Amino acid sequence: MYNYGKGKRKNAREGAKWFRKAARQRNAHAQYNLATMYDTGEGVPESPVLAVKWYRKAAEQGHVSAQFNLGVSFEEGDGVRRDISQAVRWYRKAAEKGHTKARYNLGRIHATGQKGRNNIKQAVGWFRKAARQGNAKAQNYLGNLYADGEGVSRNTVRARKWYLRAIEQGNADARFNLKILEKESLIRKTILENRVFQK
């Protein structure tokens, strides 16, 4: 109530006090809220270490957003030693429960080889799941993979489809990538026409 201003005047410090009480009684939602308060410094002194502590407690109880945020903490080394394997572990738990950003992050980690080597097949699978849920970054990345034929058969029609979906959501990278794809297609068409004309 205090933290959200429902029925009482908003008071983040008072909200943190009540979240802390509930968090100590193993309430996963309260643990997550307390963690985000430590993460942002709202109502409590900012502390990435305490944020990770409470994210972990909530994540271990299956709180999906806490699992995702714990993955972010491990990936960025914020409040905890950077550990990509742990980031993947927590992202996977959240992704398996349908968390869109966790699915995108797993795709990105597998595509860029942050775990030591890239795994494009896994990346495609995670990007596809996130893209189907409407994640514009995943849609753009999937468009790139289809445009380049990386991890999938090259397919400019599918690349265009995913770029357009990302553009509908205002993704500037997808707009740029679509322009490149269209220029490349025009160049290929011109080269083919010249070959036919020369014969």
C-alpha cells in the first residue's frame, strides 16, 4: 500500500519496511519488490549486493521476474561476480516460463558466443520464441539471421517479414536493416538481368 500509494500516501521507505517483513517470511513477491527497491535505491540505499540477495531468494521460489533480473545481474556483474553460465541458468528458468526478454537474452548470448562459443541453432530457437511474443529486438535479430542465412536457410522474404514486424514497434535497427536488404536485392536483380541481357 505504502509503496504504491493505494489507500495511503505513497511512502517508499515505509513500503520497504513492510516488504522486508514479508520477505523475511519467504513471500516471493515481497522479496522481488524489496530487491527492485535495492536495485533502484527507492526507499532504501541503493545496493546491488542486497538486490541480488533478494532476487535470488525470490528466484529460488520460482518468481519469473526475479529469475530474469538475477540473470541480468550475473550477465552484467552487478552486485555479484560476472558469470555467464549463471546468467544463462537463470534466463533459461524464466524463458521456460515464457519470459520474453529472457528468451531474447538467451538468443543473444548463444548468437554472440558469450559462453565461449556461439550456438546459432539455439539462438534461432530462442529468438523465434521471443519474436513470436512480439519482442522487437528478437524480430530484428531473426531478420538478420534470415537475411544472412546464418543458422537458417537464407530467405529474404522471411527476413523482410521479421524486419517489418520490428519496424511496426518502432525498431530503428530493423528499418536500417530492411533498407540494406532491399538495396542488396535490387543489386542482385540488376546483376541477374545484366547476365541474361549479355547472353
